[in-house]
Amino acid sequence: MKITLMDYTKDAVEKLIFTKRTRLNMTPDSWREVVDLSPEEKEIELNYVLTTIGSSLEFVDYMFLISGVSRAFTHQLVRHRVGVAFAQQAQRVVNMTDFDYIETGLCKDNPVYHEAMERISYSYQDLLAQGVSPQDARGVLPTNIATNIVMKINLRSLMAMAEVRLCYRAQGEYQSVMKAMAEEVLAVHPWLKKKLQPCCIQHGYCLFPRFLDCPMKEAYPGELTPIPESRINDMIHFYDNLGVVEFQPTGKR
């Protein structure tokens, strides 16, 4: 898996402040006023923007190249449909002979899993040798075949994605991808540290109250709302050090 931030809104702070200010003063001159603000003034206004109505967040974009992930993961990724755009490697026209595949969960280092993948590879090559086109032969390819996808997403949607996909209820592969995406963003916009977090840290409540096998709930039992500032920092530190937790769903939670 490799996550690369290909492009992003370079003047994100100024655009966030400017678009929020337009509610009161919509003139071209106000852009220059924002640009000329001192770093301290920008920090004050940015903190306000990040704690109020999120419409301004839609003016900030990030474009990622997500490589070496499973197609099963991308099936989940494209379920996020608001404020995003996708371009994915096509199995219809690409010859997938000698494809790579992803090991997840209990399939890691499992010989039965690897043998099945090898048989699929041979079957795929046999079909091509018989003259079957890649767009038809792809029907035998596994869900965990490795793929690449490009995603553009605005900040508002990225924060919403983080709430769900940084949660330990998400599959381990998705947690890993989302953590890597957050790291790429924080490298250029470190002021988003407290916003690219799971829902329990961002908002003080759990999106999945019936999910009981959660290390965050074990570490921070009881009612989470409201969360004092000091406790938020503690939770972020605990979450960052815990890493990916692979949960095996049963369909009952």
C-alpha cells in the first residue's frame, strides 16, 4: 500500500477565511485583506472556521494516488459519493496476468488462500490463451486483486470520511489507508490534527453504539460528551499509539 498526496489547495487557510468572510463582505478587495493578515490573526479566524458551519471546507481539495490496495477496499471507498471524484485502473482493457493481490485479516500467510490465488491466475491466463477478451476474463479475478485509484476529495468530505474510516469498526485495510491519507494531509496542513479523527474524538459520541469490541470504549468508558480539551489530547495520543485494530464482523453488531 502506498498513499501519495499528488496535489492540494496551497492557499487553504486564506480560502477558508475568505469564503467564511463573504457572508458579511463579498468584494474582491477582501481577498487581499485576508492574505495580508498576520499569522496570529489567521490562526484566530481559522479556528473559528473549523468550529462552525462547514460550507467553507468545500473550497479546499486534496488529490491522492492510492496504490497497492485491494479492489475490495476500493468498492468501499467509492461509497463515499459527496465531494469526491475517482479514476481507477481498468481491468476491462488491462491484461492482468501475474496480478498482485492483497492479504487481509486471517488470510495472511494462509496457504489455502495463496493456493486459491494461484489457481485463479492460471485460469485467467488459460481464458486469454483461448481468445477470451480481458473484459470477459476479468470475471474470474479475485476481489482482493491489487489495484490503483486516484481520488480527489474536499476537506468537508475528508473529515466526514475520517469520522467513519478511522473508527475501529472499519476494516483494517481501510483504517491503514485512512491513517496514511491523514498523515499526508497533516504534513502540509498540520492545523487539521484535531479534525482528522474518528467520530468519538471529533464529536464525543460513538457512531456504532452496538459495537462493543472497541479499545477506545475500553479506555474511555461511559459518556463521552462533553470532552474537555485535555481529554481530547489524551484520546488522540491513545488512538495514535494503538495503531490498526483488525475487527472481524459477525453481522450481529
